[in-house]
Amino acid sequence: MDTMDTLDIYTPTNFRKNQANIFKSILSQNKPVEITIASEHLGPNDGIVAISKKRLRRIFKLKTNGSG
């Protein structure tokens, strides 16, 4: 299953309130989360995705191998 299909989504306020638990969850489950950011230029659905270092390394490896 692709975890990008099931992102947990947080507002900046909820992210700040729960950030310690969110970070632990990102690491233990290797599951990215989205933090929504309202933007005048890009609309209300702009945001940031936080991922584990392990997942980032895998992305870079795929990209380096020409698969990404």
C-alpha cells in the first residue's frame, strides 16, 4: 500500500500541539504527514510533507538509479 494515499493531515496549529507524537509516528511507522498551509498565491491546499530520513534516502536512491 502506498502511504501517500493515506497521509494524516494537520493544520499548523494542530501540528505544533502534537509535534512530538507526530515525529514519533513518522519514525516508527515510516509514514509521511502533511501540514497544510494557506497561501494567497497557491490556494488553501498548499502544504508541506514531513517524511522520515529513511524514506528520503530511499527516494534519493530511486532517483539516482534512474527509477524516479
